[in-house]
Amino acid sequence: MLLIDTNIFLEVMLGQSRQHDCAGLLTQVRTGGGKNAAVTNFSIYSIMIVLAKEKKLLELKTFLHSLSAYAGLTIHVPSTNDLLKAAELVAEGKFDIDDAIQYASANSLAAEGIVSLDKHFDNQKIPRIEPTPPQV
């Protein structure tokens, strides 16, 4: 299982430079094509905040409706223990709170990696995995 970071979804929805790479990964998860992944409810809330702030309410509604269509995606609700571990990671100076919640959740899920464009996840026990360009 992979944990998908917030920025992977936002890259696609905001039409940023790596959108095609990210969209390819999300398509594999949506179709259940061998990619099982999780997203935290924290990521979902963060995406909602960004899209609402950008006045992209149609995109927000589309995103929320689409979540149930992802065959290979589960929504992870961080436990109190996950949140405590996240606070410890912040206190140790390893991450800011956003990244710490993601990392602690990935650890709780025994994720094989965190799919993210965020280099703060580099050189950690759980590796960062970058989305790759879709195969033609």
C-alpha cells in the first residue's frame, strides 16, 4: 500500500507542472490497476481548503464525488496514536505538522512508500516515491 500525499491531487486539480505524472498514478489507483493506496482525511480537508480558497468549487465537488469511485483507494483517519506520533516527529524537528501527520499515518498503515512531490520525506525510513510519467 502507498500513502498519497495532498500535493499529488492538488497538482492535477490546479493544472501544475507535474499534473500528467500525478494523473497517471491516480488513474491507476482509480481503476484498481494494481495500485492500492490510502489518503488521509487530513489530506482531503487540506484539498478542500485550497480549492475553496481558490474559488474552485466545481472542482471541489467533483473531487469529493470522485473519491468513492477510486477502486484502489482507502481513506485513512489518523488515530490518536498517529497524532501523538506526529507531535513527537514535530518536536524532534523532523517535519512540520502537515508532513508529520502524513508520515505517522504511513507508518501506521505499514505503507511501502509515500507518493509525494515533497522532498521533506526524503531520507526517511518510509521512502518518498515520485509519480512517474504514464507509460505510452
